[in-house]
Amino acid sequence: MDIPLLLFLSITILGLNHNAEGSPFSFREATVHDIRIALDHNRLTSQELVKFYLKEIRRLNPVLNGVIEVNPDALHLAHKADQDRKAKKPGSVTGLAGIPILLKDNIATKDKLNTTAGSYALLGSIVPRDAGVVKKLRRAGAIILGKASMTEWAAYRSNNVPNGWNARRGQSVDPYLKSADPCGSSTGSATSVAANMAMVTLGTETYGSILCPSSSNSVVGIKP
């Protein structure tokens, strides 16, 4: 059965980048559209963008636990996106091409990333194929940055599991108020965007798992 998907959008991206040409690009208040223009006008590269988010994940994730793991091939994929854009390959300068996206840990990816729903029980398991939405993202040229943390088994492990907790990563934290309930189960998808560890993330919902964490963490959540 298909699961409704969520697109979390970041509205504040901190930082300032200088590309090889010396032209500054401000990450502050940047949108996907702003990033698209910067990429296509050589003011920013996908590699620089991925490096920025990986740096923010290393800096903030030990406290916030919004990201369960990063894609070891993210920088390689970013380099390929830059090369494709330079060569003006079809589809390389439109939409999400060259833009990193974080996926909830129950969305299957046929790559070096795990798909575990936050559980050690599935660590090291091999999925047969990419999820349908992942196939579409790859065709669009998006870079899979990693997997966002979530309430383990989407809160089906126990009625008493705290929102945003899983065995693999621990407790996800609302970046605005550590003592607040970050809500779930797409907790990491929301907290990662709120803390600028990613610009765009995907989550899933069956009963409030999109609406609640997006509301609790002050980000835009789109439920199709």
C-alpha cells in the first residue's frame, strides 16, 4: 500500500558561501528556487551545498538527533550533478537536480544507506529496490543526503515510546525548545529542516505523522 508522503521545506538556511569565482551566495532565507538559480548561474555548486549540510549535521546532530545516518556517496553524487550541469545534460538544470534531500528512515533506498524504521532489527538488511518516490527523486536528479530519524516503527514498537525516539539514534529534539515534544513519527524530517541540517526532507503519514511534527517544529509540512 502506498504511504502518503511529506515534503518539509526549510525557510531559513544559515551561512555564506563564496564560489570559485568569488561571488558570495547567502544561505540565509534561501529557498529551493534560490538554490536552483544559484546552481544554474554558477554561483554555487552541489558539492558546496552538500558540504554545508554535512557540516551542519556534524555540528548539530549530536544534540538534536534528527539524522540517523548520512549517505557516504552524497559528495560523489554532488560531484556528478555538477559535472552533468556543466555539460548541460538533459534535466541537469531543472527542478531538484543537484539538490540534496533527506529521507525518513522507513523510505527504502537501494544504495549504501540502511532502511530500518529506527530499529536495530533491520540494520544491515537489504531492500529489493528503491521506493517509488525515491525512483522519481533520482530521475529528477536529486541527491539523497541521508536518512532522517523517526519514532521507531512509526510508534508501533510500544504505546509508551516517546515521540521521536528510536533505538538507533535516541531521542530527537525540538531545536527551538529542548524540553518540548517534537512529535512524531516523521520527527527527524521536521527537526532536521528546522535546524537547517537539510533544506528539503521527506516523511510519511498515516495518522498525524506529517502534521504534528511540522507544527511542533515550526516548519512547512505538505501532506498530499
